[in-house]
Amino acid sequence: MRAVSQRGFGGPEVLEVIETDRPEPAPTEVLVRVRAAGINPVDWKTRSGAGMAWFLGDPPLVLGWDVSGVVEEVGFGTSHLEVGDEVLGMPWFPRRAGAYAEYVTAPSRHFVRKPAGLSHEEAAALPLAGLTAYQILFDVADLQPGHRVLVQAAAGGVGHLAVQLAKAHGAYVIGTASAAKHDFLRSIGVDEAIDYHEVDVNQTVSDVDLVLHLAGEPAVGTLREGGLIVSVAGGVSLELAEAAATRKVRASGVLVEPDHAQLQAMVELIEAGKLRVVVEQTFPLAEAAKAHELGEAGRVTGKLVLTV
């Protein structure tokens, strides 16, 4: 099979298409023929030697955790899926999954069936970003209807899904993005759109219950006493911890986990018309380096996806 691999850490230029052996499913696993693979910040961070590189070990390495495709084989004991099922999932994270390839194997319950009305490209953009947003909102923050939520970088991959999940749960959502993206933010349900280029969000927003810090400086000053900031952008630094303690608020990091039930819950929201996945651009597998260059520039609305 073809896969995008790297023989060392570095810039996008280290990514290259190779020929490698097709994996075989173990008991309770499925072999999925990949139709599309989502791209996430953890991918280019790991490619450079940061991100999950410390855990995954030295190259050669095939990146990627977001998958949409078709079940080609099922291992012994698999009862959840059948050959021919169209599926989406986030296999193995944070272990190596190798989604930038024509085939992946993983436990069958790392996948759910893809909604018929969702393209493979849209489906591949959902799992990692969607699960990150879902686990922040409901596992870490215990979001309740009526809570005030601030999403920093609300037009991005995690951000645009977090906005919709929070709105579907009855929250009041404030989102930051450049002015050019404010119409998009309103289209996905943001109640207040803030241009972070023009306004200091800490001076204009207050009484927030939850901040999703996805980019920029963490907006600790917007929180009510006892509120929570969850930082995906680098976790809880010493500076953030000290700022949170000073203001009598809580700070937490998060590392996403595969979760079959949560994926299924998001699929049901998609089928109900309450959640949509936005893909700004797709690239063929051979142009993974170009996709990384665009993603690292930090201006993408929604997600970037590789088509396989």
C-alpha cells in the first residue's frame, strides 16, 4: 500500500510517499480501506519532533489518526462491524495509527458507521477535533444549559465543532476570530463574535463559566470566580496556573481519547442537523506536505483533509 512517511523530524519537506506492507487485522480488529484522513495540529507538531513525538519514538513514522473509509476485512471475534460498512474513527490515539495511508487496522470499536449524508472528507474531519471538543465540554467541564462559554479560535477545527456542541446543549457561546470569519461564526451559532485583532477579550468579556483556549493568549480574565479554562494549546503552563490561582479560577489541560459512545453521539447530532463539519480544503495523499504548510499558517476555517 501507499503511505506518507517520514525518515526524520523536520519541516513539511520530510513527508514522502512510500510503498509499505498492508496491515492485517488482529482478533476484534478491522482493516479499513482509507478514503480520507483528517489533518490536525498534533500531526505537524509530531512531524517536527514536538507533539506526540516523545511518546511515539523515532522515525520512520506514518502520521495521522483521523480516518474515514470502508471496512475491508474483520478480525476474529468482531461483532460491531461488517465488511462493506462505511466508517469513521480516531484509531489508537495517542499510539501510532498511520492514517496517512491506504489502509489502517484498529479495534472495531474505535470506529462508528458513517452517516450516509456525510462525505468521507467531512467524516475524516470529525473524530479527533470533535472528540477533543466533546471531552472538554462534557467530561472535563460538565457543561450545563445556560453556561457562558468562550471559544478562542472558534472558526478552527476544534473550535467550530465546540461551538455547535455547546449550542446544542443550551450554552451561550462567545467566539474569537478575525472579523472576516464573523459571518461564519454566526452561521454555526455563536452568540457574540469577538475580533481578537481589534479587541482585548479580557477587557470586553466577563462572567464566563468555561474558556476553551485553542490559540493565542489564554483569556483567564474573562472567567467568573470558580470558572474553568481548558487549554489545548500547550496545556497548563506555569504562567497559566499562576494566573488561574490569582483569579481564583481553575485551569486544566486535556488529551483526547478514543470513545465509541461519544463518536456515536456526534453522528446522531449530524443526522439531526445540529452539527456540521466544515472542510476548507482537501489534498491528495501525495500533497501532505502542502497541506501541513497551510495548516501551520493557522488561518484555516474548519479542517484540512487528505483524500486517499
